Amino acid sequence: MSRTRNASDLSSIHPPYRLIWKRVTGFNEYPPSYASGVLYLYSNSGWLEARRITNGKRLWRRHTDHSDNKGLGEPAVRGGVVYVGSRANVIYAYSAKNGRVIWRRNVGAPMESSPAFDSRYLYMSDLNGHVRALSLKTGRVVWTFTTSGPVKHGPALSGGRLYFGDYSGAMYCLRASNGKVLWRSGTHGLSSGLRSGQFYSTPAVAYGRVYIGNTDGKVYSFEASTGQIAWTYTLPWWAYGSPAVAEGRVFATSADGSFVALSARTGNLLWRRRLPHHSLASPVVIGRLVYVADRGASGHAPGNIYAFNTGNGQKVWHFNDGKYSSAIGADGKLVMAGVTHIYVLKPKR
């Protein structure tokens, strides 16, 4: 769960594509998860559904107990169980086979993030500034850590350590087994002023570093072992999306539509492109391409998904739906969550 958004090994997935199927869903801000031939999509309306990737057949659909509940985040799937959090303060564990509720746990705070997990625990952050470890089997809270501000993204997990930032601009590393703080690094004043930016994006852990975007416009690279800042790169506006890290490069977006590839080691700019519209999306690398979305020409526009060559930034493909989410690779196919649809495309042979 290092959150690198790196599927560069899926080299068979590339354009040109043909559409296999599409289905109407609720409003989507996150892509689906995939396991054992099934896609699991959690829409903003609070519906969690399972669909067969080959033909789009819906296997089950469940809504949480609260009529006012909203869902935000990509489901976590492990051992035949699907885990999601909600803005109604509840974490749910569903059977991946039939959607039956295995357990639910009210943690007293809303969540807008995707869980991380290892062999024992589920790790979840919330908007009241807590990060928790829960038993995968029972939902029992094992430990709770309190931060200085809301944690809007899911933690990254690597080498028995959890990495995450909060809305006060602090970055943390905890021991995953017990929640002990291993380091805390502040960013106050680094945005050329007295203010501190907010960490909204999910961190990515690779090459002994932690990479994360901030609303101060900077992409940060921290030493994973100590929390020391290795480098920063300043974008024109919020670095809102979560970076992708692959092939020694960091791919990041700015809310103004800037899209860059940086050296993972030095932070030097390798190439830069400008999307036609503003972007809050997180890039993902699939094969030799990096996919990213923009928000479209207006608030009601569906947005677009683009694919760029990771090496030189050349645009090679475009799809006219996306807005917030980009894509995942699964079962030799490209899967995309549009604004209100899910699409599955297959490379043309």
C-alpha cells in the first residue's frame, strides 16, 4: 500500500481501445478497485456495488444504514472482504461475494479517504484529525493517533510504517503496529510566507522517499527514514492531486491544469504540459503511459482523461469523460470512472 499509483508493468494495456461496456453509476470522485474478476465502485451517494469486469453484470449493490450517508474513497479489498469508510462516521466491512455486512464500526468522525491495510489491521484517517488501526476481522480499534488537523487522504503503508499529512501542514510517520510517532515534519513558512499549506493529496512512498502535494502549491519529497525534506517543486496553484511515482519520475498536477514530470531523486523538471482545463485529479501510470483527468470547461461538463508518454510527455490518447478520477488497469483492460458512468475498454489487437 505504498500508493505509488504505478502499474507500469501492465504494458499490454495501451491505445487504441475499444469500448467493452459502460454502466450508469452515482456521482464518482474515485476509481473502482479490482479483485478476482470483480470491480468494486463506491459512489458519492453512498452506494457500493460489485460488477463483473468481463460484461458489467452487477453482482450486488448495497447502501449504508444512514439515508444521509455519503461515500468518498476507493474501496480496499482483501481476503474476500471490501472495506469502506463514510461521512456518516462509520467504517464497513462487506463480503466481497454477496455484499453482506460482516462488521461496522462507528468511530465518531466523518471520513473521506481510502483505507490502507496489512495482514492484521485496517488503517483509516478521518476529518477530526485521527488515524486509527482496526482489526481486519472484527473492526475493533487497536490504536488511535490524534493529529493537528483533519486528515483527508488515506495513509500510505510501507515497511511497517504509515505516512500521512494533515490540514495543519504537518507530515507524519507512525509505526503501523502500535501508532508510535517515528517522526513529524512541519512545512510552516515554506510557502514563501507565514502560512502553512494543507496536505490533501495521498502520499506515495518509493526510492526511500515520501512524495506528496500540498495546497501551498508545492510537491514535497521527504526522506522516508527521517522526515527531512529532500526537495520541493513549486507549481502555479494547489498541488491537490496525489502524485504517481514510476520509472524514477514523479507525476503531479496543479489545480490550474499544469501537469509535470519531475525527477524523483532531485525534483528537477523533466517535462511540463498544460491540460485544457483545471484539474484536481491524481495521475496514474499504466504501462508506458500516464493518465490524468481535467474538470472540463464548466462545473457541469464531464471532464476529460488524457494519456501522455511517460518519457517525453507526448499526448497519445484522449477520452471525453473523467473530471476527478483517472483510470486503473485490470484484467488486461482499462477501467475508468467518469462523472456518472463506469467504462471498461480493451486494447485493440
